[in-house]
Amino acid sequence: MTTAVTRRAATDQATSARRTVEDLLQRVQHRLTSFLAAERAHYAEVHEHAVVAIDALADLAAAGGKLLRPAFCLTGYLAAGGDPEAPGIVDAAAALELLHISALVHDDVLDDSRTRRGKPAVHVLHSTLHRTRGWQGESRRFGEGVALLVGDLALVYSDELMAAAPAGAFAEWHRLRSEVMIGQYMDVAAAAEFSVDPDLSRLIALIKSGRYTIHRPLVLGAGAAGRTDLAGALAHYGEAVGEAFQLRDDLLDAFGDAAQTGKTAGLDFSQHKMTLLLGWAMQRDSRIHDLITEPGHTPDEIRARLLDTGVPADVEQHIAHLVDQGCAALADAPLQPQWRAQLTDMALRVAYRDK
């Protein structure tokens, strides 16, 4: 009887933890909406063109993103004993989402992606607008220029929101921002070289994606709550689960449904991204390199060859190992059981998502 009561209490606590995160995420979404609406109202009085970039950001913010970075930030904060009603943490989480939107807009230019969150990417939308209206200059250059400025504006706004965060968040915020930019450069350079180097591929995935999505938002949240002592355990969890997150991203790019993911499929092939998936596969079958780099080959040919190597199945096994490794890192951390359960659930959701 006592065991049943204890289990019920643990379940109730876990449910309460999840609902608290969900409630705060709704506040984050409202903060983004109201912040951008206020900016739009201000610039609408300046000139009709002055609101275009803000509208692009507002459209992306409202387009149904997963809010993963805010979710991990808030979970780190609450797991560290942070007060959900204290000022600043919602701003910090909203800043992370705007930083992510900035990266997405720029990524779509770098990767020549046609869609984002089920809609035309910003550069595509504005290239089309330029062309249909018969404006001067090159349509592609105009669209990409607009996208660069929209991404920069999101970055500026993210800093403005983070300024209201608890002071303990700032060190990790600065590290996160510089790290993701450096990781993006390394990704671009590795794609240009397109040489098989799984160790480099793994490092790039960690720097530009895993740490930026999970590790650093968690540590940022805990720092905002004044619990720097949790940084080690959260980093070990975040590194492992972050790598699992990126490996799932690689599989979704290669084998996912664009209608489900909301972004262009097969970009890693067309942009020569040396992902860990491709790196491992090329070690087993050098012909894959030629299928990707030589003209005339279809994504279906590449997918079939990848499956023949057995690497996708190995990646699935590695994802499972990473999730176990990340959750094990929390075993001895000074966390209440409901937050350990919440982080375990989040690890499973990001590693086994379908979009």
C-alpha cells in the first residue's frame, strides 16, 4: 500500500513538473508575440516598409516551432529550484527562441533551403516578391539580403530580451552565442571540403546543435536560478542527449517526410553536409561520396545505398546508447525525482521525434 501511494505521489509530482514547464512555455510564446507586436506598432508609425522584417519574425515565431531551447532552459531553471513567478526567466527563454529563429533564417540561406516550418523560407518569399513585382536588381540577392537582415534583427531582439534575465544566465548566454556561430562556420567549411572525418563531424554536431539546443540552455537556466553546482551533471546529460538530437536530425533529413518535418528533405545531400551518418556510411562504402558529389544521381539512390551499409540502423543503436548515457548522468545529481523524470522524458522525446 505504501509503495502504491509513493508511486502515485511520484507520478503526481512528475505531472505537476511537466505542467509547470508547459505553462511557462505558453508565457514564452505570449512574450514573443507581445514583444514583436509592440515593435511592429512602433515602426508602423515610421514607414510601411519598416515593419517587413518584424512581420517575418512574427510569422516564424507563430508558425509552430518546438520551443526546445526554451523548454530545456525552463527545465534547468525549475530543476535548480528557480521560482516560476520570478521576473526574467520567461525573457531568457524567449531570447533563446529568437536566437534560434535568427539561426534558422541564416541557415536557410546557407543551405539554400526552400521551406521552413511548412512555409517558404524568408529568402525564398522575398525573392519571389521581388521577381513578381518587377523590382530592380537580382531577385535572389534581394531575398538573401532580406533574410540576413531579418536574422540579424532576431539576434538583436534576443539580446534585448536576455538583458532582463537573472544575472546568473549571462555567462552561458555569451558562450552559447559565440559557440553556435563558430560551429556554423565549421559546418560550412566541412561541407566545402567534404572529406570523411567522423570525429570532426561529431564535434561540429555537438558545437552547432547539441550544446546549443540542450546542454547550454539547461546550464543557462540553472545558472539563472543560482545553481552553478549543477553545471557538470547537466553538461554530461546535455552533451549525450544533444548528440542524440543531432543524429535524429541527420536521419530525418535523409529519410524523413518533408510534409512532416516542415523543411526541405535531403539538404545534407545537396549541400554536401558531412554529417556523422554520412561519414560513417562513406567509411563503409566510398561510392556514396560520388553519388552525392557527381551530378545525375537522385536522393533515392543515395538513401538506398545508405541503407545497404547498415549505418542508419547503427545510428539508431547509438542514439539509444546516448539517451541511456545522458539519463545515467543525472542519477547522482542533486535533483528532485520529478525533475529527473522530466529530463528523462525530454531526452526520449527529442531523440525519437518525427519532425
